[in-house]
Amino acid sequence: MGLLTEFDPKELLFRVLEETEVNDDDVVEEPELTDGNDAQVLKDTLRVYGTFFVIVLILFSFLRRKFPRVYNLRNWVDDLKTPLAKEKHGFFSWMWKVFLITDSEMMDECGMDALCYARVLEFGLKLSCVGMLNALWLIPVYYTADQLPETDYITDPVVSISVSHLPSGSYRFCATVVGAYIIFGFTMHGILKEFEWFIMFRNQFLSKKLPRNYSVYVQNVPEEYCTNAKFLDFFQQSSGGAVFEARLAVKAPGLKKKVAQRDTVVAKLEHKINVEDVRGVTPMQISVTGPKTNAIDALFTELRELNNNISETIDLIEMRNYPRPEELASIRSAHSGDMSSPNKPLMALDYGTAQTLEGASFDELGDSNLYTENPSDAVAEQSPPGSPDRPGMLGSFVAGASKSVKKVSSAVPTAAVRNMAGNAAGLATSAVGNVANTATAFIFKEDGIPHTAGFVSFKTLRAAQAAKQLIQYPEPFAMEVLEAPQPEDVFWMNVGKDHKQLQVGKLISFGLTTVLCLLWTIPMSTIATFSSIEGLKAEVQFIADMIEKAPWLEPVLAQLAPLLIVLANEILKIILEFLSMFEGPVSGAVVEAATFSKLAAFMIIQTFFVSAISGGLLGALSNIVKEPGLAIDLLADSLPTQSTFFIQILLVDTCVSMSMELLRVTAVGMAVVRSQVGPRLTQKERETTFLGIRPLADPLEFEHASLLAGTVLYFMVFFVYSTIAPLTTFFMGICFVFMGAGYRHQFIYVYPTFPDSGGKLWASFFKIVPICMIIAEVTIVGLLALKKAAAASAMMFPLLVITILFSVYINQQHFRMTEHLPAKDCLAIDLRNNIEGEMDYEFLRDKYKQPELCERELFPENTTLDREVAQGLFGTPQNSEQGDFDQTKL
């Protein structure tokens, strides 16, 4: 112990120095703290991507006028035409003139989703303007802060105008809190105004005479209602007789296969006809017997057989779903038990059509129309719609059934079917059931079996809106009524999936998404490390050596991280859309909504938080190693400096994405390939997609979900950094301006309005905005706590509470108001629609009929009457061209 007590470390150090004769040049100096090179990084980003985008903008302004067929599709493609696309505007003036188009015009000509996305970008621009005004006084507050030892190392201009330049405990943090109150207060006020705007336009959209507004999708139909008769009767009674059409989807794997074969044959036949007409060469093919035969004749023969087969199969499927006598008796009994209306009309029970047998009660109908020796007697002369003398369609179906059976008898050599066909003149309702049971033996065993889902179309908006809000059945998930999608947007392969399949699919989707979220942390953390070159050099020696040998690599690596994140997000969109398909979506709009929620969560969790934390930790790590005692202060300073990295990400995303979008690089590339690949003898062939390769005339739909979810990141960055690094707001404003102009241009001149969710993605987006606000406020509170600004942290808590209460407030009724059309509006519109007599319901007829059941016969569009006669087709199909008819060919 005595030796240890007498030991003097200083004396030992002096002896070592004397013995080694250390020179002044060999003394190791104390390491200096560094603050990075954020200003240089931003300069390099603007120099590279900014210059690139300006060149693209000039090039696009020239090309859009030089090549209107590429950049103004909606002025020449018939299915896309809009009067808005006729105005081309000037070389640069298009950039501000697209903002002059009214919201009503945008909704009518570009779709509700397009209008909503443009409005979201406009809302972001408004917030950025407020943030820029805020920055005008926040930047001087931060820049003029007193220099203390803990902030002496900060020399970078960008870091100097952020909260990183404020020493711990500074009273100037109160300015940060004031700025936060201004930003978030204006945001909450703006959200309320946006709701007023959206509810007004959403109601206008729901008021339109569109099939989707008058229809509903019903899934998980209970077994007791899994026939067309009972399904229709249920909604007819629940709506007070307001059903126009109701049908359950049916299984039709055999029919689908035949229809697909027919589509292939028609496509081949059209091309062979074009070869003969354009080139003057008769196409030949090798027959089974050996000699060559006329390919057109062979395809016409095959098409004729397929048309007959498909037509007969459709007839049999419809007969299979025709109500049995016991079903009619059950419905008759249910109606007769309603003493309040003894003469309540029965809806017509043809395949899915919801019309009423007006003026005839069940007793009057009785057996007189059904059980007749001559079904033609049951089909009285049709009276005009609405006439009390107009009979129902039961007798006409019986007559049609006899014709169908006759068709089957000619094709199927079965005595039972032939006998039924021969006796069809005396067919009664009970016999129809026997015919259906026997005839279905000759079609695919599953064809015609009803699914547990279907569509119902109503005569009034009030009935449609009421059906969506009523609990239809006393069991969870049973008879679940949902908003109907656009008829063209229905995913028929998912229609009819039962409750178990849907729940298992959602569970799989959720599980795989969760696993992906955990695994996605690895690449995002790795990419984020490139945001701090100083940290990389300090921790990874080979990178430091590489940069020392090639200094030009440092700015390249600094620009690599944001570009990799943008590419990673594009890959992520594809993966998440694939996972959303496991949930059994009934339409593309539902896929968009599911993809949006997942992608928005990834943007917040992965792109923002993982990048901010990993990049911030690595950026501070080298300084923490040098000064461990300043770990908390250095970490607090590093988080605001991450704003530079996010500015890079958003600038790269805006410049690269908008450049690709405006120049339509992918679309033009595919069109060039399509011009050299596939059938292209006629204009129709040239404008038809071949093997997924699209021509200019068939553009892809706009990816609303992906773009809107990407916008969530812009808002998240804005809310977090608008007060702690106010320079961010200026870059946000630039991004929103160019995105707003660019995408408005594309909506007006390029993209089709299909698919359109009716603005539902807008509601999903604004459900996330308050969450982003709360996350940003919590982040600011944590930052102030790290900076030891107790008073400022305490001042933030009331704002946090107000934001939470605001979120609770708008979730009470505001979002519910966006889902349905108010009864007041429904009644007014229904009254207006019928003020001059009953509304014409043809816009609803067969809109939700399965595609394979719609066309009994299909012929080439380029055939002529002469060719049809030559092929033994005595009549002109609806989709064929008229030719000069030569009677001698008869």
C-alpha cells in the first residue's frame, strides 16, 4: 500500500517523455468535433438533380407541343377524350394555367380521385407557405444564438439555422414552441376547411346517376338466401319494393374456360381476316388430315361451335338458377302473411332482374301464368313500363326455357333432354326445375352454383344508402352490405369468397406485411448510413481509405443514399400491392385502399423513423467517441441535422419521379416495342395491348394509392422539421408546386379516369395526417427534453393535448359524413329524377352481370355481311361491319 501511495503518475509521464525525447510535432492533439457538411451536400443535390429537372422541364415543354399523340392522349383517344385537353396552352404557361381549372371541371373530366390528389398537394403547398413565413423569423432566432463551448464546433450554415445551434437550456427554444403552435394550429384549421370542401364534392359525386351509386355489393349471404329468388325477395322487402335488379354471382369455371377459348379464337380470326384484306393473301393452315386448309374457314367453324356451346351453357346456368316451385311457394307464403298489403306485387324472378308484376297479386298470378299448357299464353302482349296491365316475366322465362332445351337437344344426344325439348310446349313450372336438374349434367359440375355474394341495384338513392347503413342479418359478418365498385373495376375472381377465406387472407396479408416491416429495417438502416459520410469514415476504415484515395467518391456517396431510398420505395409499392391481393379485394379501388394503408405505415416507420434514427446515431457516433460526456447533447443536435438527408430524399423523389412521369419514359419505351412486336396490320391491332406491352392509346391507370402514400412522407417531414429546421419548408414548397403542376397536367392530358374510388383515398389520407402531427409533436417534445429546455417542453404539452382532442373530435362524425349521402339530399335527388315520370333505369341494367354470362355470341369486328353469308351466318352480328350484300351468294 505504501508503494501505491507514493506512486505519482505525473512523475512517471515526465520520465517517459524525457526518455523518448518527444518532439512538438509528435504530440497528439485533442480531437475536434465536427458538424458535417450539410450545406455542401444540399448544393451538390441541387446542382445534380435540380439541373437535371430543369432540363427535363424545358425538354417536356417542347415535346408536349411537338408530339401531341404522346403527351396529349385525351385529345385523340376516343375512350379518353375530354374538352379540357383541347386547350394546349403556351410553352411554359401550362405550369400555372392548369391551376386555373375549377374543381368541378376536374371532378367531371378527370375523376374524383384525381381531384382529391391535386387538392392534397394544394393543401401541402398552403402549409409550406405558412412554414416559410414562420421561417422568416425562426431562422434569425436560431442563427444569432450565443456561442457556447457545446456549439462552438457548428460552422455549417445549414446547421447554424436550426435548433442544433441553440445551446442546452436556451430560452430561445420558446420560439420553437411558438412556431409549432402556428404550424399545427393552422393545420387543424385547414383540415376542417378541407372536410367542408370534400363533403360538398363527395356528395356531388354520390348524387351522380352512376351504377355504383345506386348499387351495393353483398357478401357472406346466409345459406337460406342463396338463391336468386330469395336473395331478391329479401332486399325487395327490406327496401319497400325499390329493387331494380338483384343477382347472386355464380360459379362458372367451365364457362370461363370456353369464353377464354372463344376470345382467343376471335383474336386469331380478326388477325387472319386482316392478313387477307390488307396483304391480299389467304392464310392457310395444316389440317389434321394433312392437306392445307383455309385458316379463316377453320376458325369460323371453331367459333361457331364455341358460340353455340357458350349460348347453351348460359341458358342452362340461368335455368339452374330459376326459382323452384318450393321457393315460389315460400315467397308466396311470406307475402300472403303480410295482411297490411294483401295485393303486394311479386318481383319478377327472371335471372337477376328486379322488376315487379305490377297490378297482379299472388293469388291472381297463382297457377294461371305458370301452370299452363301453352307457355306462349302466359306471355301476353307487353304493355309499356308502368302500365297496370303489364304482365310479369315468369311466363316469358318458361317460353325461353323451352327454346333453350331445344338448343341443348340438338347438341346433346340424350333421350331425356330430347323428350323434354319435344314436350316444351306444355312445360310447367315444376317441369322447369326438372329440366334444369337434368340439363346441368351436361355442363361443368360447378357451373351455375350460386356464390354467397352478389350485387343489388336500387331504383332510388335513398334505398341504396339505407341498405349500406342497415344491419341486414342478426349475425356478425352475415349479409354484409358494402359500397359497390365501378362495374368495370370488379374483380370477379374474388366475388363470392366466404367469410373464412376473407379472414384467412387478411391474416396472411397482415402477417407477411409485419414480417416485411421487420426485415425492411435492414436495408433501410444500411442505406441511411450513407447519409453521414463522416460517420462512415470514422466507423468503417475501408471506406475512409477509399475516400482518401479517391476524394470524388465522397459527394457521390452522399447522393447515393436518397436515390437508393427512392428505388427501395418503388420496389416496396409492388410488394405491398401483391400482399394486398391476399385479402380478397372485390375491386381495384379496394386494392388501392389496402395498399395505401400499408405503404403509408411503411413511409412513417421505415423511411422516416428508421432513416432518422440510424442516420442520426451514426452521424453523432464519431463525435460521441471523441467526447462521451456530451453524448446526449450531440444526439439532440444530430436529429435536426437529419433534415438535410430528408430534403435530399424528397428532392430526388420529386425530380426523378416527375421527370419520368412528364416524359412518360416507360410508356414511350413500351409503345416503341409494341410498334415492332405483335399484330399491327390495322389501327385496332396497333392500338391493342399485346402480352402486356401497351401502345400509346392504352395507357396504364394512375397509381393513386402509391403516390398518395408517398405524399405522407412529405407531410411527416414537414411536421417534424418545419420548426426545428425551418429551411426545410422552402424545399417542401418547391416540391409541392412542381408536383401540383405536373400531376394536374397528366390528369388532364394523359390518364384515364378509371379506376376511381370516389375520393375514399382522401379520407384515408386525412385519417393519417393527425397521427403524423401527434408523432411530430412528440418528437419535438423529446428533442426539447434532450436539449434540457424544460420550460419549452412544458409549453408543448397543451398543443399535444389539443391535437389529440382534435383527432378524437373529427373521428366522431366527420369521416362518417364522407361515407354516405345524407337522406335530405337523397330525397331531393330522387324527387328530381322522377318529376317528369319514372326515371329511366337502363343505366343499371346488367351492369353487375358476370362478363362470361353477357355475350352468348361473339364475332370478329372486322367481318362483313358477305363473309358471314359465305360462312353460313345468315344475319349480321351486332359487332360486325356491313358489307355489300350479293344475293347470288345465297
